[in-house]
Amino acid sequence: MMRISAALLLATALATAAPLAAQDAAPASAARGARQPGGGDRWARTVPVIASSPWSGPRTPDRQPDISGFYSNTISNHSNFTDPQAGPPGEHPAVAKLPRDQRAPSRVSDPPDGQIPYLPTARALQEDFAKNFPNPDKPRYIEPLARCAPAGVPKSFMWHGFEIRQYPGVVLILFDSGWRLIRLDKSPHLAPSIKLWNGDSRGHWEGNTLVVDTTNNNGKALFGRYGDFMSENATVAERFIFDPDRSRFNYVATFTDPTVYARPWTATIPIKRYTTADKPDEWHFDVKPVNAPGPLRYEHGERICVENNGPFGGGAVGVPSDGPVIAR
């Protein structure tokens, strides 16, 4: 697979996320798909509208809106970014035969066609990965998660549940595959030469919305098993828009990368909060009770990952441990 050059200049213009235009007009009460163990909505067919507004809920000691807790997305997992119920490449689940409007929506909310607006050369790279994913004969066709790499932006929000914790001046997100720290202190981004799986994030609060600017992505994480991707030149303008009752939030992110995309595009991922009223499962609400006296509390442990320990589409047998995770 060809590699998109890192020598090209980092994009300097961030597209402004449009949260209202990017969210489906259905009310939150309609955003219910088939119920899953633990009370999760795994196959929601609409995205609830959550308007940006002043925050009226509780706050942390440093005056952040208090949004700590356990969360998980409501439209399937990470197999396919634009058709969440289509399954991994090479598989054809029965639900994928339903009319498109009867399945979970594309996470691409702009453009309206639900497709990532790749440049031709980048589309060819994505299609090449998807074609070879079921039977990878080269290291570059191995999904990074099969090698226990971090899921990255934005796939971390689609891979099992996650936990948000808040500390003075920061928002910490704990995933099954690593963690992410969003600094609220107005400090400068890292030097452009430093690249990270989850990028370098700087954020601030605007009412009920956590506005985040993420740069320094290393371009190695994939969005799903069909090989959708951004390069190390990408910037991501993110908006975490929380419902006033803290029951859910919409993750709305605009991706700008002129070396990969024909224009900026926006993804919307609806996310639900879990509490002690929900029964733990092994996907959305993947937690264990805290072994301590007092009221019931849960904790989210980091999932143990051992290379080749599960069906990641071909596995990673024979891939040298010191080789590149994926090369483009």
C-alpha cells in the first residue's frame, strides 16, 4: 500500500462543526433500537437532537459541567464506519439486507450521502484494505486492534464502553484500548513532529458542549474494519454535546485533511450513559462492582489484550512484533 506523504503541510484551517445540522431531527425518545443486555441501545436508527445550550446541571469543584460516568455508543461497533450493521469485510449478516433506512445510520452526517469524501488515491487505499482484510497476507492489512494498538480518534468511541473522569483542568477518558486526556488549560499543542495514536487535545466548555481541537494524530489508527482512515496531517474539531439530564451526548467531529479528503466532513456518534440502574454486560456497560462497603459502585477496568487472542479478521499470525502496525 502506498503511504500518503507526511511531508505535506499540516492543514491550518479547522472546519467548524455544525452540531444541529449534523444531528437527526428525531426526538430523543425515538432514538431507540433493539434493546440489548444491560439496557443498551445497540442498533438505534436515529440520532437524537441535543441542542447546544447553557449548562443547568451539577458542576465539578473546578466548575466544569459534571459529566463523569460510563458511556457507550448506540449504533453498533466499529466494523463499518458508514454502514454500522453491514459487518466486517467478507461477512454479510442478514440485517444488512434490510432497506438502508431500516438500519443504523451512517456515522457520516455531512456530506448528506453518508460517505467520506476521499480523494481518489485515498479511496483506493481504503478499498485495497477492505478487499484484503478477510485474508491478510501482508502486515499492512492487519487491523491495528488485532495487535493491541490504541483504537484512536474516533474509533475509541465505538469499541466497547468507556468511562469519563474529571479532574481540575482536564477531562480524562478511559477506553478499553488506552486513554485520552483533554486539557482545558489553554496550553499550546505539542510540537508538530510529535504524533500520537489519540492525538493531542485542547478543549474548553461552551455551556453544555465540550469543544475540543485535536491535532498531532499519527494516522495509524483506522476508523473500522473497512480501512477508513485519516493521515498524520489531519486535524479534528470535536464537540461533545451533553443532554441536560446527563443521560446521553452526541459526539460531533469535523475532519480536515487535504491530503486525504476532497473537503472537510463531519461524523456524528450518539452515545448513551450507563448507571447503577443498568445491568452490566460485556460490551456497552463493561464494568465490575467495586469490592468495597457502601452503596453499589462500578469500575471500568482496562481490557487485557494479547495479540491474536480473538477473531480480528485473519488475525496477525506471522506479523513481526517489531514491524510497523500499518504502512501506507
